[in-house]
Amino acid sequence: MWKRALGPGRVPLHRLVSSLTRVRSRVVGLRFCPLRIQVWSLEHPEWRCRIGEGSAGLVASCWSPDGPHILNTTEFHLRITVWSLCTKSVSYIKYPKACQQGESAEADLKAVSLLFLFRARGWETQDLAGIEWAPNGCVLAVWDTCLEYKVLLYSLDGRLLSAYCAYEWSLGVKSVAWSPSSQFLAIGSYDGKVRILNHVTWKMITEFGHPATINNPKIVVYKEAEKTPRLAPGRLAFPPPRAAAGVASPAETKYEIASVPVSLQTLKPVADRANPKIGIGALAFSPDSYFLATRSDSVPNAVWIWDIQKLRLFVVLEQLSPVRSFQWDPQQPRLAICTGGGKVYLWSPAGCVSVQVPGEGDFQVLSLCWHLNGDSLALLSKDHFCLCFLETEDRVGTAFGRPGDHT
């Protein structure tokens, strides 16, 4: 599966910014720590860049869409620092509103300035919780704190295009995602449903529930299962050399198609604690806007993939461990999933596969992100990262499907 990989011991780091693949230049990534970040180049390994914020400290960092700029958020959200890698200039946006989503650098830097002014003022929200630009840069989606269900849609000149509220007197919005075509806005809520708004009337066209039992025989359910080694008659199973040396050998897994009805593993939330494990914690559209992947925090081991054209559930993948992160290939409908173990899982309309991450030692994949051209993945563990390049032979492309192949 992997053409080559940089071993996890090559480049230690405290944290690699998850948005590193959004850069459109030849820079590969960032090394993030409380006082500084470090930038590398793929084409020129000797080129290095180090950016520090002094005693102010860092809590977040992200790329601008055009690539040559890096935005840093200091401790206590005292300011946003905009660094230019081309002119080596710096500018500041003071006192931005604290937000779990971090800063969003869409469109251009002028729009970024507008965005932070918007966040600082709050406008028609009680307590602004998140913002997301439409991919075409024409509409800004803003949502309120989870205590009040409110999603506002603004044009670039500040006009309120629409306001959406699904229900009242309960926990509201948990996650939001635009389709790449900017035609759909998916809203994940604490009630366990995803609601899809259209870009013409900004009204809901459908909602997707996440039941714990799958009864429809038209829905394909893939379940991850451990492979059982085949033993010849009369032979005993001895530990492999690595296990005998004290190193745990990772169990090989595969996907099996389950027969309906299928009961998924659910997690009972603790009602008297903060941040209950309920609602839609993650959702993302495929690059062609054909599919939507979601994760319900009350069903943590499952990834739900919806057919947006037919507005129905298409596939469910149930893993052995809770899903930590997933992301679509930017070039084709291919989804990469990680669960905090030593494997990466890939799904396309042609099927899915479990792949062991190459490298020595116990490399636990906590998050991942694709390169913009879709030929490589950055896999992140707690203290290291691994850059993996996928093979591009026709046989591999056929195995994982091609753009437009949705049968």
C-alpha cells in the first residue's frame, strides 16, 4: 500500500498542525510547540523557517489558503499574528474572540480581517461558537454556542441571508461542514441528527438520523475483524519472533460484510458531566460532493457514509476501536480513517481495506491529513509524524475506485 514512509523516529515533534496540507506551495508542514513553530520544504530540504511568539506563547497555528502566510494565535487569545514567508513581514489582529474552531483563513487576507472583526463583535449571536466560509468564498456560516440552536448565514457585505433553528430548549449545534460545491451546508446537532441546507433558499432539504441498529438490506455494513491465523494440522501456535523478544506484534485485521440486522456498539453518555458523548462530533463531504461522512459520538466506533444525490445512507463502517479522525482524499472519493492504533483504513465506493503503518515501534495514529494532490498522507502520533506516499499504479487505482465511480 505504501510506496515509502519516513519512519516515526525521524522528526520528533510535540504537535503537527492538522491543517498543514492546505498549503498550496511546496512547504510540507509545521512543527508546533508552545513557543515556536518550524516549517520545512519538500523541494529544498535545506530550507528552514522558525517562527516564535516570544513569551506570549502559542495555542494554535494554521496556513492561509494561498500558502505564503501563517496565522498564529497566542495564549489567552491576545492577538492573531499573520506571518509572510515571502516578504518576511508581520501584521497583527488584536483581541480575537476565543473559539474552539481556531481561526479560519479562507478567501484572502482581507476576508480574514473581516472574519476576525466579525468574531470580535458577535453581531446577532449570543456567544459565537464557530465560523466556516463556503468554498466559493461568498457566504459565511456562523453558529452560536451549543446552549442555543442558531446558524446564521452572511454575505461578504455583512447582509444576513438566512437564520436557521431546528429546535429550542436543548443542546444545539455541534459541527458544521460545507460541501465543496458550496451547494449544501451540513449541520451536526446534539440530538444525533445531520440536517442538510440548500444554497438557494437556505432551507432544510433532509435530515439524517444515526440509529444503533441497521435493518435496511440495501445498506452495506463493513465490520473490522481480526484475522485468525491458519495452522497446519498437528502444529502449535508459537509467538512470532517480535512477540518473543518482548515487542507486541500488531494484530492483522480485515473487513467483513455483516448481515442485517446489525447492532452497532453504543456508548451511554454520563448526564452529570460536562461535554457529554452525544451528537454528531465530525462530518465531512467528499471532494465531488457525492458523499458525506459522519461520526456520532454516542456510536464512537462507526463511520456513516451518506449518498447525497439519493439522500440516503450508503455504507456504515464499524471499527474495533473508537474513530479518532477521518478525512477525504482531495482528488477522489476515498476516505482515510484512524482509530488511535497502528493502522490506517481506506474506503472508496469500490470497497475498503485495513493497512498497517510501516515503521518500527508502536506508532499510534491519532490524526491524519491528505496532501492536496491525494498521493500522500501525513499520519500524526503523540510525539512523531509519518509521511507516507501511496502507490499510483493502475491496479491500485482500480482497487480503490476512480473519480465519478459511484456504483
